[in-house]
Amino acid sequence: MKVDFYGIYRRLVGGKTIECNTTPDSTLLDLLNAVTLKFPALRYELFDECGNLFPYIPLFINGRNPRLLELGVNTVIEPRDVLSIFSPISIGRINVEDVNQSLSNDFYE
């Protein structure tokens, strides 16, 4: 399976695209775990300390958001699928909660 990286993730994996072997019953979560085993620094960018995928990470299977699919990250993937992983900043997203917290801290100091 092909995995395309965008933004800061390209630097972490050393390129734009990698190929991953999958089994017939591999899920998106299985693939993400396999990729982060190859590139450990990526784990801290994609998953929280409990192993949950950060909700703000934009990723797509064949151009579709897997979070909108019935099984979400447990969706079974096919060897011919393409997973695209974007860094939040590459799509113009910032963490509004962090900004608000920062602003409120500055206000009270």
C-alpha cells in the first residue's frame, strides 16, 4: 500500500511516499501502527499517550476521510489503496484551544 506524506511528516519519514505491505484484513489503524514502528518520531505526531489517533490529523484513504466511514480507523484497507497524511498546518488548521488558552494566560499574567 502506498502512503503519501505532506508538510512536516515528509521530513520525519525522509520523503514523500513509502510503500507498506498489508495483509487482507489490515485496518487503517494497523497500517498507522506499522508506519510508526518504521518511523518512531511519527508516533508522537499522530497518536496521544493512550495510543489514540489525534482527531485533528487530516488523513484520507483514496481521497476520503476514514473518520466519516462506519468503522473509522478500523476500516479494512486494500493493497491498492492510497493513504494520504497531512500535517495540520499544511491545511491551515491550528489548535484553537491552544491559542485560546495561550491568550487567556497572557491576559491574566
